[in-house]
Amino acid sequence: EIRPTPAVQVEDEEGYFALVRAAFGQRRKTAANAIASGWDAKDAVTAAIEAAGFDARIRPEALTLEDFAKIQSALAR
């Protein structure tokens, strides 16, 4: 079923999908480690995850679409 509007509104749709792809790109890693492998800035990724209100050790499968939007917003700052 196709949605009439996106599930989550984000400013940078391409960046959002890149973030989600990076998070799930490496199995059995924490979100911080998986995302950082695509960004080459683990400290910035860890800080963004914590700024969004999550533990840096959280796994990607525990995050919702809205959670990824919060992390992306924190990374953009």
C-alpha cells in the first residue's frame, strides 16, 4: 500500500535514506558504529545519537523512522 504522504517529514530526504542505509549496512553493530562507518566521524555520530535522546549503544532495529529523523537532525547541526 502506497502512502499518500511520507511517513516522516525530513528536510534532506536523500541524507535521511543514506543514514538509514548506513545504520543497517553492517549486521550486529550498534547504530553509532554502523552509521559512523559511512560518515568517518564516530564522535560526531555518537554525539548526535545522544543529542537525539538515545543511548549510544542502541541497535538500529530498536529505532523508529521518527528516531532516525531526530538523529539526522542532530547530525545536521
